[in-house]
Amino acid sequence: MKRPRQRGFTLIELIVTVFIISILVGLALPLAKNSIKREKEFELHAALREMRVAIDKYKDASDPA
């Protein structure tokens, strides 16, 4: 009697897959952190420009003509 062949993944295949996924996640996390940091810096620069324009407008409006 032949036993039907069982289908599924071996332990080695699962370990290799988990290892590859962990390497990819390890590479992706620093890139994501850098992009979030750059986005925050861009927002801070925009806010600083807006504050600078507001100060200049205030100065122009308060100077005696």
C-alpha cells in the first residue's frame, strides 16, 4: 500500500522564509524612520518660513511711515 504524500513546508523552508522576512524588515525600518524624520523636518521648515513672513509683515505694519 502506498501512503499518499503529505503536502506542506519543511521546517528548513519555514526557517529560511522567516529569516529572509526578518532581513527585509530590518532593512526597511531604518528607511521608514529616515523618511518620517525628513517629513517632520520639512514641516518644521515650512512653519519657520511662515513665522518669518508673519514677523516681517508685523514689522512692516508697525513701522512709522
